[in-house]
Amino acid sequence: MSGGAQAQHRTRLRLHVRGAVQGVGFRPYVYGLATRYRLGGFVANDPQGVLIEVEGDHAADFVDALPRQMPPLARIDDIAVEHVAPAASAAFQIRESGRGRVATRITPDAATCPQCLAELFDPDSRFYLYPFVTCTDCGPRFTIAERLPYDRATTAMKAFALCEACSADYADPAGRRFHAEAISCPRCGPRLSHDLEEIAAALEDGRIVAIKGLGGYQLLCDARNEAAVRCLRARKQRDQKPFAVMVADAAAVAGIADVDATERALLETVARPIVLLRSRPGLAPSIAPGLVRIGVMLPVAPLHHLIFHALNARSRSSDAAHWALVCTSANISGEPLLIDNAEAGRRLAGIADLVVTHDRDIVTRADDSVVSVVAGQPHFIRRARGYVPEPIRLARKVPSVLAVGGHLKSTVTLTRGDEAFVSQHIGDLDTVAAIRFFEETIAHLTHVLDVEPVAVAHDLHPDMASTRFADASGRPTIAVQHHHAHAASVMAEHGHTGPAIALVLDGYGYGSDGGNWGGELLLCGGASFRRIGHLAALKMPGGDRAAREPWRMAAALLHGLDRSDEIPRRFSAHAQAQYLPSLLERSDTPVTTSAGRLFDAAAGLLGICPLQSYEGEAAMKLEALVRETSICDRGWEVTDGVLSLRPLFERLLADATAPVDAAGLFHGTFAAACVDWVVRAARPLNMSDIVLSGGCFLNAHLTGQIERGCRAAGLNPLRPRRLPPNDGGLSLGQAWIAALTLATVPPHLGGST
């Protein structure tokens, strides 16, 4: 039989693979698999992901095997397979990337893999003690990428020409560094500005060191040295907000915190988030004042491993292997993470005693992600490095929408097809620098994804920086009510199109009636919602100032209990306390239904945190007091959809309950009241799906008990899994509501929902 006749009887398949398949060693993996099955053909990156053609007797076996043993960072969303005409290909090749409109994605940055870590400390390796060792299984991705396709020429590594050895590794399809775009070695790659001995000596001496990490500069100091930690607080202007702590490895975690199997596994994921753990004695008291949990993380980059290695080499004590370092973002509190070398040198001169830089640029800043474990499941507090830009898969394809989030804990979201790309944590839009970062993030995300949004979704509040950006964008805008967006974020993540009842427990959101909302029951379906309940309103004496001074909310609580005469005496330490009774009598004093302010009122009443130095401080310190929860009998009332905890507070005041017991009683009763409130709303509507969202669901006691209570009542609680419940998830909800709106109504200026 002729060669042409043989080719006609051979099977040739074309595969289009979508997902996280570029820059993760996927093409070498395909090459090895095709060679094993003795197939001809090729593999190449293309704008949609990866294009594969295989030809031979075992082509179908290749397709079955493809998803089974992928590289660690690869993720397949779908594989489209079609038969094509045979081409008599005997050899299998790896081809150059195809060009065109991009529809694939960059993978998140990944912590140093075990193989690279072994090379880092192998004297016979050319990567020995090299702070930038990497391969296709680890290292920077998102933070060095300028655009797609993800090739070296479109990353910060384009400034470094490969040496002969690195070129050989880069071109070897059988190796771990085939097309590893960040590959380099001491001969051809980035270099540190200071040697490791100098860094270790500074830390051992109690000094503060700034280093250039994967997503931005970080500040380090000895976490067991109280003087060093206090100095860092003073210089960084961070009075009480907790610091994260880094230890050398998982074995060292037990020396500073209690850790279970789920938490340990989370610590060791390639994302390397900060994980909240219950602290043990031994760290400086100023690490997390008034809190029982600390944020713990393991080394992310080779430089982190090398610093611990150098510290341990210098130390002579028996606990040399148990160094703990404060690891926090290198910036003045409230401003974005620093990434530029020259700016870091200027801005950190008054904070760090030593500024360690290098010559590999950071294209996109990304702070460390923060996660806790609630009811056995990961629960995001901040989503950034290690997770971004992994998309959220939507229930269906939608028009391309840009959603610009809120004001606090800002993120933005861009939709493309059936995917929503939620940006890294941007922060609060309080400064010019933060707004610039917000705008840079939007520009980078649209550029990387090669998407032009047809509309911009924003918060209903007319005077947010994000709203002003939307109004000035020149695109059709869609306003989305704050708490509706909170609910929609969870629904979008779960692929739930409604209807559902949403329990949103939050700090502040601009209501549809212009009011100050924050503790809401919403009936959500499609692009619309209806408010079916809310917390009993509390006055806010002093307006926004009351959100920063919990004693004022406690005074409002006393006023609501007809005990205004107690305010001057109970809060005598505050000069303005004598004026609050008359202020609270005024009809023009603002009111709120905020759950966050209810926590503030409880904390203020118990004397736990009369003044806040950071957002959520009072609620966090109230939560930290809880040893066990209890429920106040008949401790709440529900009237016409309005939930009041007046009986609980009357009990707390009458019994003069000790703060620890009172904190447990407040948490247990509030959780039980919320479950009862939800059940009363769900039963008449014959509904069982309950969405849980809003910043108060960062509270582990509240979240766990409401979730369990809903299940016990036969309901199906849905809480965020891949995004935070706070305003960090807001932009996804805005995008989903706007996309659903556009599906039924053509885009127009000034729309709202």
C-alpha cells in the first residue's frame, strides 16, 4: 500500500484546549504524551489556548489520557475535538505561538516548587542560592506579564537575554524549563542589590528590611522582637491593624499557632496565601493586638527561602529553625503596594533600615491573599497574588462588561464570554495613588484580555471615585445597588440565576431609597431584587464619625432603649458624650440598618473598642473575645420583616454581663436571630436557597452558626467560595447584574438596577 493510501486510513484529530494552559509546561507535556503514543502532529499556543493535532493509531487514547497527568499549574476548562484530513505526519513538533484576538489567560503567580527548591540548595546546581530560580511549575506569571500570549517577549523577562545553558533548557521539550518564560540563572538573570548575609544580619539585629517580592515590596522584621515590631508600627503609621507572620516551613507553624490539616494544606498550596490561625504564645504582643488569630504564611519566592536559610546559618540557639518574620506590604498605610525601584528607595527611606531591590520589573502589583477556614472550607478575606487572574466561570456567555466595584477593598471585574475576571485587591480609594492604581488595573486587565467592554457597571452611590470613573468613561453605565451586588456576586459564583433570598450583613451601602443600608433581606431574581426585610434602624450620632467611634453607636443603642441619661456617665472619657443625648433626639440625625454598626454598638457598650484605628477593628476584637456562644431566650423580635435585638441588649445591660460572656451571647443570639428571620421569610415564599454575603460574614462564629442553622432548618445556604464576602467581591456582582440587564435591555446611559 502506498504512503498516500496509508495516510487516508490513519486517524488525525484536532484539539482546541481552553483553560490555564499557557506558560505552565502544557506544550512539553503534550509533546511527551504524543511521543509515548507514537503520534505525529504538533502543539502550539494560540489565542484561544492550545491547538493540538495528533495523527496515528492511538490518537483516541491520547485524547483520553490528556487531562489525567497534567503539569501542576495547568487547568483544562474544555477540549473540543474534531476529525481532520490525515497529513502523513510521522514526527511530533512544538510550534511557535499563533497570533490573533486573545481568548486565553495568564495563570497566577506560583510559589517555588519542590524541584526548584532542591536546586536552590544544591551546591552542584547552577541555580545554587540563586534568588530567581524558576521553571514551568512555579514562579512569577501574572505580575510580570504585559499581555497575551504569554511569551518571554511580552513579559518583564524580555530585558534578560538567555545564556547558553538557559537557552538549551528553554529549547528542550523533555525538560522542566521548556519555554519557562521566567527562566534565568546567575549568568544571565536578575540580581539582588544586597547579599543575603547583610539582609540576615539586619534582621537579627532588630532592624526593618524591605525586599522586592513577587507582587511588590514587603517589609520584614523579627516577629519575636517587640521593639522591632513597635518600631515598624510607628514608621508605617499602622497603630493596631494586625501584621502577618512568615515562617520557614510547615513544621515551624506549630511553634506560633494551632493548625489543623485543612489549614496546613491551604498554607502549602502553590498560591501560598496568608492563613488566619489561632495564635500561640511566643510572638511579639504587638503583632495582632487584642486578637486571638494571626495571619501566617510560608515562603513564596526563592528569596524568602534564602533569607531563612541565612538566618538559620547565623543563629546558634536551639530554636534556629524557628525564626518568624513579620511580612507586610511595604507602603504607608492606606496607599498601594510599591513596585518601582526608584520610588521604593524614596518612599521607604523613613520606614526600612535596608531596602533590598533587584532589576526584574514588576508589571502588575499584587498583594498577598488572605484566607481563613470556616466550617472546614476556605473563606477569602482578600484575593490577590496566587489566585488572580483565575476567572470565575459564569452560568452562560454574557456581553463584555467592566464593573468598577465600590470604595473600600476595591476590585474590578471584566467579563469575557462565560468568564468573569476579578482583579487583585486594589484597596480603599481614599488617595490619589490608590485611584491611579485602580485605573492602572482596569487598563492592564482590558489590555491583557484584549476586551472592549460594552458597558460599565458601578455602585448606586453617586459620589464614589469608582462611580465618577464610570460616568467619565464615555460608555453606557449601569448602576447596581450595593447589597444587591453582594448577593449577585455569590449567585454568579455558584451559577445560580435565582430566585433566592439573600441575607446581606454589611457595614454600609447606599440604599435604593438613598438611605444607609447594611443589614438586609433581599429577594433576588434575574437582574432585579426586592427588599423584604432589614435590621431595626439605629441612629448614627455624628454621621460617618460614628462608624469610626463605636462608643457613639453604643450611645445610640442606649438612646433606643430609653436610657439616654446613662450616656454622659458611661462614656465620660469622651468629651462630647454630654452632648449626645440632645443630638440623638434630633430628627435629622442619620439612621442606619447596618449590621456592622450593630457590632460596633455591642463592642462600644462592652468597652472593648471605643475608637477604631482600622475598619472592622471593633467587630474583630469582639469576635476575639468569644470562647463559646450562647443564645438569649426571646432575645430578638421580628415585626413586618424588621429584625430587632432590643431584648438581647436589655438583657446585657440588666445583668451587667462580663465582656467574654457578653461577646458569646451576642454572637450566638445574633446568629440564631438571623436564621429565624430567614426562615420566616423563606417559608411563605416556598424558597430554600439562601445567599449569605456582606463583610460581617468574615466573622467565623457568625458564618458557621448561620450556615449550620440554615441547614438544620432545611434551607440551602450559599456563601462565597472563591471571593471574599466583603466589598472585594462586589464587582463580580455588579458585572453579573449588568450583564443580565444587557441581555434584556440594550445598553444606554444612566441605567440602574
